[in-house]
Amino acid sequence: MVTNPDKFVRRRSYDLLLKFFDAFCCRARHSLYRHLFKVVSHDGLLGELTHCVKQEVEKAFAINARSTTAVGSPFLEPGLWAIMDQLFRFDPQTDIVDHINRVMSVLNLIRYLLIKDQRQQNQTGVWSRLGVIKDLCLAPVRKALGASRCHCRDYMALSAKEGNCLEVEAMEVRLRKMDMIESVIVRIEDILNS
């Protein structure tokens, strides 16, 4: 379903997947996400699943805000990191734009956690795992960005020399996507340094 060329079919299958998740309790959904992140390799689906994890974290924050005692959600510390550790699978040798859905979802989830989770409360454990985030996520993505940019600019120069305007335009689009990824990384680093 996720590889179907029809966007409508992909959207409907995603909606069906969400309804399937809702049939389970919180702990079972957590187990399901952990399993799916191990076996799924489609970047679009991984991006959507990462967004679902963000929504689960939002629910856990809302439940904790209403409760007078801390509620042990598996989507907060330490259960969240059983999932997050699986998300940090970035190969710096790959073309980062080919994996933009997953990369942007993971970066946006990290940014969300850093903004939403107070440093003093650290409900998600994000503040105690900054080294892991920098080493296993931000550094490989930055390295892949550098390599992809270099390759893209070289290919763009060659295409311009050959007069292939379509290839030049395609490379410009890829460079803009890389700028988008870098802007999220810069926002994350701004939060870390503030």
C-alpha cells in the first residue's frame, strides 16, 4: 500500500493504519511502533510513523498535565527512547534528499521534544540524551548534507555546461530541500545552545 503510486490509496491506507493503532492500549501501541520501526524500510511510512509517535508524546504530556501524580506512559522516559534509538539510523553516505520524509520527521520530533519538555522536568529524557542526539542524529545528517550538497552542485555545474536546463532545475529543488533540512538542524542547535 505504501508504494502505491495513487496518493489517495496511500492516504486511505495510512488512515486505516491509524484506526488499527487506536484499537490497542497505550503499551501495546508502543510495542507495535517498536516493531514497525525495526521492520519498515519505506521512508515515507517511517516519516508518518514518527509523526504518530509525536502525537503519542503529546497525549502523554496532556495526561501528565491533568494528573496530580506522574503517569507512567511508555511514550515518556524511558520507553520513548526504545523507539527513538531506532530512529537514529542515518547513513552519512546516502543522498539525504532521498530520505527527506524520515529525516524531517525525526528532526521535527527532536525539536518538538526540546521545546515542549522543560529542562527541569525532563519527562521524555531528551535533555539527558543530548550526546546521543548530537552523535547519532545531528552529526550524520550534517555529514550527509555536506556530501549531498557537494554532489548536487557538481552535477548541476555539469548539467549547466551541457545545457540541460531540466537537470539544473531538478538540482536546484534538491538544494532547497537540503536548505530546509539544515534550517531545522540550526533551530535544534539554537535550542541546545540557549
